[in-house]
Amino acid sequence: MMMTRRGLMVGAGAFALAACNNGIGSNGASQIEARVAATESFLFSQYPGTRDLASRAAGVLYMPLMTEVGAGFGGAFGRGALRIQGATVDYYAAAKGSFGLQIGAQQYAHALFFMTPDSLEKFRRSSGWAVGADVRYASPEEGASIGKESTELNDVIALVFGQQGLIAGASLAGVKYTRIIP
């Protein structure tokens, strides 16, 4: 398949738009902290079961604002923080690229609950961690009542919430997380 100039421009535009409104060139850590705190508060108030889930998790990665666009080529970008026992220990950027039948834009938040110390340690030791098959996806509806039985067999639980935009659905498949210094 031959790449056209228009396809290249749309892909570049999608990547540039995906980076918008995610704190690039901002006051870094303080802005990420404020967004993470607001996201955590929203998550716990809208889906009360997630408070218990977070208390049982070894750590939680909050990505408060993922911006995704697509027009053939697509991309998403966001920044967030890893919290262990309620304290931020690291900051991360998430990036996603895609190609296919897609058009539109959306923003959403997500949280990764690391349910075992081993899964958290693997995440923290990696130079770049990509979401894979070992992640269980929960819907916001499950987040309101997610129970102990659902966490005993899952190392990592991903919860996508707060979607707004014109792309149907939100997936974390293919998202790569990289530790950053804001």
C-alpha cells in the first residue's frame, strides 16, 4: 500500500492534535498532580467500588486525560501518575498509534489497578510497558460494584471512563507507558 501525502499529513495532524491539551510545555508535575487528584476524586465518587479496589491494589496508575484522534492513521497521548498507598511515586506518558478504518476524536481517562506487588514491580522496572493480554478490562458499570472475586485472578485491571467525543469506544490495546520527568 502506497502512502499518500494526504495520509501522511492526516497522520501528522492526528499526532499533533493528540498531544494538545495534555500539559505539554506546562508547569509539569503540579499540573499532572492536580489532574490526577481530580480524576481520582471523580472515579471514587462516581464508581464507589473503585475506592476499595484502589485500597487493595499494590499501586494505581491514573491517566486523567487521554486525547485520541483518527482519520485512517490515529494516535493518542496522555500523561499521568503512579500512586502507591495514595502517594505519587512516578509520572508516566502513554502513547498509542493505530491504522485502519477510523475517523473522529475523543478524550477519556483511565486507571490501571496493579493488584499484585509482582505486577507493579514488572511495570516499574520496564523501560516501556505496553498493555497486553494479562490485563482485565472493566467497564465503568463494573467499577461501581467490582468485587473481590474479580481481583483475585487478575494482576492488572484497567478501567476506562469519562469518554467524550466521536470515536466509538475506547481501548487501551497497544498503549505504551513510559516513565517521564515532567
